[in-house]
Amino acid sequence: MTTSYTALADFGRALLKRPALSEGLPMISEYAKQVSKAERCSIFIYNPKIQMLWTTLADGIEKIMVHVNDGIVGHTVKEGKPILVNNPYEDERFLHTIDNKTGFVTENIASIPIFDSNRRIIGVFQLLNKPGGFSPEDIKFMIFFAHYISGYLELAMLFDDQTALLAKGIE
């Protein structure tokens, strides 16, 4: 078990060397897929002002935008807790339209909220298509992982906002 904690610590050190979301999110996705054995990882950012979630990273597809009232990802925000769905096509919350547009077939989903330092949801990460489905043990680790990456995401979003303001000549 110490090996996995050592690997996680090594991952964390490498992640902190990438202050921009565009650099860090692919690392988060790859690590989450490697550890969970999932086929895909999507990381959604939540904007409470407009009640929308959008992917800053979605393996193999274009940007996805979802209203907070829609999909497993929206329900994850509304419920504020992880959602595990091993038969998504039988779940009324599942958005079939995304699979229809992309041609991807979602077999199972682990959807985990990401909280900021004030315990507000700032995003959701979803893992898709783990062979054999997701278990409660997977969710335990992914909750821990969401807490682990939340500080990075909060800082990276601030860094990206500051960089955008500097690019516009505003401080």
C-alpha cells in the first residue's frame, strides 16, 4: 500500500509544477484512468452563476456543456456526493445524447464532486467504462483523489484567471 501512496505523492509533486489547467488536467486524467483502470476521464468545471458545467478535458471528444439539472454530472452537483452507475442506459438521469453525438458507448460511470476550500462544488470528475464496473471501493479512492486534486484545481483556476487578465492588460 505504501507504494500507491508514494506514487500519489510523486504525482502530486509533478502536478504542482504545472500551474495552468491546460497542463495539469491531462495529468489528472491520465493518473485517474491508470489507477482506476477506467477507459475515459472527463473533468467538468461548474459555474454556479449560469448553472452550467463544461468539460475542460474530455477524452477523445469536443467540449461538453451540461446544465446542472441534466445528466449524471448535474445530479452529482445537485446531490453533492458521488454517483455510481453501472447500467447508465437504464438510468433516467443519463444523457444518451452525448453518446449519440460521439459514437462512444458508456458502460458505467463514477461521478465525483470536487469541492473548493470553502466546501463549494467547483467541478466534477467522471470516470467511464471500467471493466467489470465501479465498486464502492473505487468511490472511496476517488473521493480521496478529488480532495487531493481540489486545491490544485482551485489554484490553477485562479492562475488561469490572473493570466487572462494580464493578457488583456488588466491587473
